[in-house]
Amino acid sequence: MTSFWQGRRVVVTGGAGFLGRVVVSRLQAAGAEVAVPRSRDYDLTVPGQAERLLADTQPSHIVHLAARVGGIGYNQAEPAPLYLSNLLMGTYVIEAARTAPSVEKTVLLGTVCSYPKFTPVPFREESLWDGYPEETNAPYGIAKKAHLIHAQVNAAQYGQRFAYLIPTNLYGPGDKFHPAVSHVIPARIKRCVEAKEQGEQKMDVWGTGRASREYLYVDDAAAAIVLAAEHYDGTEPVNLGTNREVTIRETVELIAQMVGYDGELVWDPTKPDGQPRRRVDPGRAEELFGWRAQMPFEDGLRNTIDWYLANRAEAEREP
Ligand SMILES: NC(=O)c1ccc[n+]([C@@H]2O[C@H](COP(=O)([O-])OP(=O)(O)OC[C@H]3O[C@@H](n4cnc5c(N)ncnc54)[C@H](OP(=O)(O)O)[C@@H]3O)[C@@H](O)[C@H]2O)c1
């Protein structure tokens, strides 16, 4: 740990969220003074709020994590706010950061959902613009990807400094388990636990199970964000992943086994699989700022299940 963060002021938008809370504790542990704006006090989809936030907090660094985020069901149900809220929040934060005198650098979080539906595996950053994203991910993925262009043109024209990171699917303790917004891992942990408790003989699962995902433990993602904020100053996007591809079928079977659910898994191919395959090349992150994911998937999954079982009310609260 360097002394870089000692006494620095950092704003973490979305700092009360799943990833945000881990980023905030890491920054605080490194000596930073961290402001966590809540949406009820600073609604970042409203013009002028990002400027007011930066005037109130005077940060040297911004980590912009505030977003509307959910799993495949949420993406299907709420495409309009997923597009517009995410686009507006990032746009306002980038512009406010550009003109705020105290701000040295802004870290922006992209998403693996921005990649084209059929990207060669492993996804390399150069492929980001080679096609349209998988349809259910497109409103969210395109809004997020627009922030990269915004930051790049501001860097070219005004010298604004930023880092743009593209994590794969996050998971870990503190994740959201409410069905309205949960991603595949928390959704399946909750269903397997309930199916076991209720003695269900069968459990329905969306899709064919053949699609693959790459899961990144939330602490690994937070470590990358803090490292990039300190050390990475380029204008190219950087993937964050583990280099391990897991099919949805393997994911659900592993969760069922860890939870102790031994009923039959009934796959429903009429429901969408989402993007067919996902695994990113994480080489650039190691090369540019020395980051590599540490958490083995099975251990991270165990921690997530244990946290859920110990914190069910908090985990399942309404978004
Ligand atoms: N989760 C994943 O799998 C994943 C994968 C790739 C990238 N990411 C990116 O990582 C970041 C964090 O994701 P997460 O899963 O931690 O999300 P999260 O738990 O849903 O947290 C998002 C936070 O955004 C804030 N927010 C939402 N609308 C806002 C608004 N209008 N104004 C101000 N703040 C607002 C909320 O603050 P309040 O609590 O105050 O309302 C919330 O705490 C996002 O940028 C996301 O796109 C996530």
C-alpha cells in the first residue's frame, strides 16, 4: 500500500451499493477521506446535481459507480430507464468532473454487456465496437459505452484524466438477492436455498444452460478500481476478469451442490440465454497497473452463500 491516498478526498458515487461499499472501505483503509453521496440527496440523473456534489465535496478523485443495474429479467422489464438513467448519470458526472477545479481523475465503470453479442473469446478491448450487443443488454451496455467516448474526447480536447474499466459479472458477499434486480448467482442461490427448504423435487431454470459467464469477485473488482485510480492514466478501456469461463449449467449445478439442493434442474429453453459466451482477456490490467484477480470461483461462491445465509433479510431487501 502506498501513501498516495493519505488525506485525499474521494467521491464514490454509488458508494452505498454492492461494489461501492467495498471500494469505499478499501479507500478508507488506504487513508482517503471518502464521500458517499446518496441518490436521495444528489439524484445524478438531474442536471446540476453532479456539479453541486463536487462543489460540496471538493474531491481530487471520483469513482463513478452510481448506476441502475440488474439481471436479465430487469434488463427486459426496464430497458428505458436502464438506458436513460445510466447515460445521464455518467454524462453529468464526466462533465462536472471536467470543470471542477479540485478533480484530478475520474474512474468510470463500463460493463461486459457493452461487448458485441458475438465477440471472439477472450474478449479483447479492441473488439468493443465491432458489433451490436446482445439485445437484452444493449440499452444498458450502449449507455455505458457512450461514457468511454465522452471521456476520450474530453481527454483529447481538454486533457481530462480518467480510467475506464470493464468488469465481467460481479458476485460476492453484499450482492443483491431481490428477484427484481438480482443477477444469476444471487438469484440461483436464493432459489436453491428455498427449493431445499421447501423440499421441491424440481427447480425450473431459465435458458438452455449452455451460455457461459465469467464471474469476478467483488473484492477483486474493488482492488482493480483503487489501483487504476492511482496508477492508470491511459485513455483506452481496460477489461477486468479472471480468465475462467463457466457455463450457466455449471454455475447452477455448483450452487445447488454447495447449498445441498439435490432436486432435478429443469431447463427452460423458451427463456433467453442472454449473451452466448463471455470471457475477457484481462492482460491489459496486469500490464498497465499490475492487477490480477485473486479469488478462486469456488471459494468466492462459498463466501457468497455463507453471507446470504447469515444475512437473508438484508440480502433480499426491496431495491
Ligand atoms: N453488479 C455487476 O455485476 C456489475 C458488472 C459490471 C459492471 N458493474 C458496474 O459497477 C457499478 C456498481 O454496480 P453495483 O452492482 O454495485 O450497483 P448497485 O448495488 O445497484 O449500486 C448502485 C448505486 O447507484 C446509486 N444510484 C442509482 N441511481 C442513482 C441516481 N439517480 N443518483 C445517484 N445515485 C444513484 C444507488 O445509490 P443509493 O443507494 O443512494 O440509491 C446505488 O447504491 C455500476 O456502475 C455497474 O454498472 C456492475
